[in-house]
Amino acid sequence: MLLEIKNLKKKFVNNTVLKGIDLSINAGEVVVIIGPSGSGKTTLLRNINFLEQADSGKMTFKNKRLNLANLSNEEILWVRRHTAMVFQNYNLFKNKTAIENISEGLIFGQNKSKKVALQLAKKSLDSVGLLDKQDFYPAQLSGGQQQRIGIVRATVLNPDIVLFDEPTSALDPELVGTVLYDMKHLADQGQTMIVVTHQMSFARNVASRVVFFADGEIIETGTPSEVFDHPKNKRTKQFLSAIAEDY
Amino acid sequence: MKVSKVIVTLLNGLPETLSLLVASFFFASLIGLSMAWLYLRKNPILSDLAKIYLGIVRGTPPLLMLLLSYFGLPKLFALVGININDWAKIFFGIVGLSVGWGAYLEEAFRSAYLSVDKGQYEAALSVGMDVKHAFLQILMPQTFLIALPNIENLLIGLVKATSLVYVMGMVDMYSKATDLSNQNQGVYQLEIFIILALLYWLIVLLIEWLFRMFHRYYRYVEI
């Protein structure tokens, strides 16, 4: 087991967003979290790399046990240095070029020399066919290019898990395909991923496991076929029938 | 009177004006950064200290700040047994203008810092940067770029405010102009002040050009 979360709870003022989440992930798995907007999917992801801090709960990551309510700065940094995140709005560093965006984490997160970091960054950019954009700033790139660089920025760190927070939601429809292609390619290479998305076709075709999330709780979990074709829970059925997309 | 004589006489005061400008801007920036840092602390005492400084300085004319520096600092230093009465007047000018402009720079830095997209900081943390590197590599450069138009305005304002040091009897370009005008019983007063205005304008044009170059260098950085 690579990651195990037990009874994770999170509240914003009086609003309980996560009501005791239990989730386990094995190395190489692609877990896709689906569910209505505002159900707490993104908050769950942000609690895994501590961009939000849980009120209570336990986490075991790479056999290291962590008390989510009481984390040290070293523990936070350790988890962040073994995970990576791809954001909905890309969040590329606006004051850095494409190649700098990719190399910064290697230099300042993994203490690699600038020379080595730039070599790795170049190689990664080349692998997705964006080497010609290495000196471009984010504002000079399309949304699709930015997000693909966002994915490279995450994966170049060789993380144990990549967290994807609705990576295609902010993209124009014609740009979604290229990003999903890169994600599928990563999944095929055995990268462990947790993906929050509304792309049901991606969930069906790429996920090893689909988790249906609603009102801060995991309602149902199973293989894509189990969740999409034979949902057991009424809420899951309602959600799936309300989606216009042909999945 | 020849125009060249006026220009040469006024330019004799240029080194003082420029020294005052550069030193005051440097120290005002240090004060501004420190006060912005204090203001943003969670500790209410530190934050209130910065707010008190801001309130007093922004509510006081810069001319008065110079006078307070010139007459007040020697008394303050005398309390700890240091006599600074003979110190160069430029010192008091730099202190007065730095304290006065520090408050405005603080506002420029603080508002810029607060308007940096929170997602930029989160992205820095997510790639494994610690808080220090996230600040130095991502937040601070972006804060600076956002603050740049305000910094430019404040620097231009400071160019003009340097002329206020005449109240302490310091010899800068403005003081050279009034001296020259008085020596000629005010006959060429208008001409002298027009030339003085043009010289100040040239300094401002130079500053605008420098900032334009900077903006051009970072034209693709949209924050």
C-alpha cells in the first residue's frame, strides 16, 4: 500500500467538507474521483499534500505514519517532495519561462544542480514535443500548452503520486484531448495518480478504480465498469443519469 | 544672462539632488519592505507598530518630516550622548525623505504582495519548495513586478520632493536656482525657474525610460 488515509475530517468554519474519508491507493493505480461540484473532491486532494490541513485523521504514506492533525514542517515537506500536483488553473510560475517552471522544483525541492535540473527539464519538455517553447513565459502559451507543461513540471520530480485537480476544466474543448493523452501516457507508464475530473470517458478508459464522492463522503468505489455500468448507490445512479456526456 | 551660465550653475547642485534621491529611495525602500513585513505579521503588536508608523507619516507633510529630522534628530541623539549637530545636512535630508517615502513604498509593496495569486505560492509548495524559496523565487519577484508602476510614480514624486531640502539650507539644484535669482535681484527669475523645471523634467524622463526598459524586458510576464 502506497497511501492509506483513515478517517480524514476537514471543516471550514461550520461547513464540514470532508466527513471521515478512508481511502487506500496502491502503487501504479490510477484512482479517478468523480462527483458533483462542491462535494469536497478538490479539498481531499489538497489535504493529501497539505495545501489544506485536516482537522483530524491518519495517513500512512510510503510506510510512514502521519497524524494529520499534528504535522511537523519536516513531515509536510517530506510528503510534498514525494508527491506532485497538477492544478485546474495550471498555476505555472508567471515570472519563469517554461524550462524554469520545470527546473525550479528540481533545484529548490530536490537540491539538484542547475545544470542537471535544466538537462532534465529539457529532456522532459522534448518528450512532450514542447522543447521549442522552453524560453516562453506562461502568458505566451495556450492553455493546453500550459497544462501540459504543468504535467511535465509535476512528473519531472519523479513523484510517488501525482495529484490532478480537474486538469482539463479550464481548457477550451479542443485542447482537452492533448492533455488527456499525456495523462493516459503517464498512466500507461505505471505512474500512480489520483485524478479529480469531470471527464467521464477518461475515468472509464484509464482509471483502475473510480471513486464517487458526494457531500464530503465516499459514496461508492469500484472498477469503472462497476461504477458506471452497475452503480449500487442511489446517489451514484442519480449523478450518472444527470450527466449529459456520453461515457 | 546666458542660458548656459544658468544651466551650469544649476547643474552644480545636481550631485546633491541625485545623491539625495538615490540614498533616500534606497533607505525608503528598506523601510517600506520592513514595514510591509511587520504589517503582514500575525502578531498584532508588530502589525500595529507598522500601522502607527503609516498613520503618522501619511498624515504629515513631507516638508514637516524634513524639519522634524533636522531639528528633532540632534535632540534624540543627544539623549544617548551623541552630538550630531555638525553632521552634513544631507544626512538629515535623507532621513526625512526616507521616513516620509517609506510609508508610501510600504503600501505599494504590501498591496502588490497581497495581489499575487495564491495559486502561485501553492504551486511552489507543491513542487517541494520550502517557504523561504517559495517566497524568494516566486512571491517576491512577482510582488516587485506588480508594484513596479507604483514604485515608478513614487520615485518620480521623490525627485520633486528633494527640492524641499532648501528648508534646511541644503544646496541642491532648487537652492542654486533661488540663489542665482536673488543674485540678479529676481530679474531672470522666470527664465531660471523654467530651466530648473526642464532639468527636473529631464531626470523624470530618464527614470521613465529606465522603467520602460524594465517593462520591455518583462513584457511577456503577465501577473
